[in-house]
Amino acid sequence: MDPTLAAHGAVPDTDPEALTRLRHFGGSRLLGDMIALFLESMPRRLAAARGGLSRGESKVVEHELHALKSSAAQLGAVRMHHLSLEGEQLARAGTLDDAARILDALDAEQPRVERWLAAATTAGDA
């Protein structure tokens, strides 16, 4: 799927089946641990990417968004995954021209993902 679709709203926000697959694979405790780790690391990764952007360090932006992309995909945070992928690809190409827009979109997506994963944890999905 085209990563720019995330910026235009053509990507679903979440994939609840991802949590079901993870729970079947590793049990509720592992899923809960994965969610907790993601919720703890997500703000740090976004802040580090923004810091890299402010210093013009495309490798830092690429690294942080790569890690965020992978974790978001595993947990079914689809929109966050696609936004991270778009930012990672731009940073890998050495351009940060659109990175601020992508990081702003990721910052806006963060509370939505936090609420969704918290609700999944409370509902027993984790």
C-alpha cells in the first residue's frame, strides 16, 4: 500500500486482528508486555525523531521512525505504521522537507493509539 495514503485518510486507524494474532501467538501476558513497552517507548521515539529533525540528522529520524513503524505494525496501529514508513523513507533518501508534517501527524496519532491500546488492555485483549 502507498504510504502517502496515510496522510490522506485512506488507511484504517487500527487493525484489531493484530492484537488477536499476537495474543494467540504469545498469550495475553506477552501481548500486555508488548503494549506496555510500546506505550513507554512511543513518546521517546517521537521526541528523538523530532530532535533529529531539528538538527538536520536524517539518519536519526530514519532510525527512530523505523523502530516506531515496526512496533506499530506488530500491534495493529495501522495509520501510525504508514506515517512512520513514509517518514522513514523520506529520511533514508536524505530529505527532511516533509518530516515536520509527518511528525505532526504522528504526534496527533499518538493519543488515539494510546487510547485504543489502553481500551484493548482493559477489554482483555491484552
